[in-house]
Amino acid sequence: MDSYAKRKIPFQDKDGYPCSAPPWGELMAIDANTADVVWRVPLGEYKELTKRGIPITGVPNAAAPIVTASGLTFIGGTSDLMFRAFDEKTGKQLWETQLSNNAVATPMTYQGANGKQYVAAVVSSGLDNFNMPQVAAGTDKIVVFSLP
């Protein structure tokens, strides 16, 4: 019996951008009671396109967000190497930081022995066919951020 595997192969134009119309990645909030879209925003940015005056397009992404009790939504998972925080109610981006590699897993949060809340993300070369352009292997680590 034959066995088959599926592999994600990017469908890109000659410059490496997705061939479909943007947004190329989104983050959205859905009301679980009504199934209404509360808000939706492009997730991720090709900075070189934004510099040319093109509105933020979003980028391919491969992870889920977490939401803290204080109403912050954290997500990595974008091919632009950024880790972001959004307002849970409005979708407004509140904070971002560039990582050394992609955070292609869902972040986690925990309370430290000191009573402070932390958000952690695994940063990895992970999904090699997700990284466009390719990023260096061997930079796997866990990054942790303290909440105020």
C-alpha cells in the first residue's frame, strides 16, 4: 500500500510575495455566541511594501494567539519574525518586538513565583518552507516577556 504526505509549497510571484490578493494574513476576534466578526486586522507586514506606500498586507502565519485575563492578545507565528500584542476588544496593535527567528507555536503565559505575569514564545527555524526568505537554523530558544 502506498503512503502519501502533504507538503505546503508557497505559491509566490517572482519577488517572493503570495500570488493571491491581500490580506495575506489576518488576526480576528469572533463572538462565540453569535459567530459575528468583532474585529479583523492584517497580521504581519512586509516592511518594504509599506515603505512603498502599500497598506499593511499581512503575511503568511502559522500559529494561534493567547489572550490574557487583562485583555491582551499575544501572537507570533508570522513570517516577518515579529511578536505582537493586541487589545482584545478593539484589535489595535499595542506592542511588537522583532525576534531572531519565527515564533511558529502558540505562546504561553504563566505567573512567576514573584507574582508577575510572563508571556513566553518558542523561537525556532521550525517550518522551513514557511520561512520566506529562509532564516538561519540553530537559533532555537524560548523568549520570555514580563507584563507590567
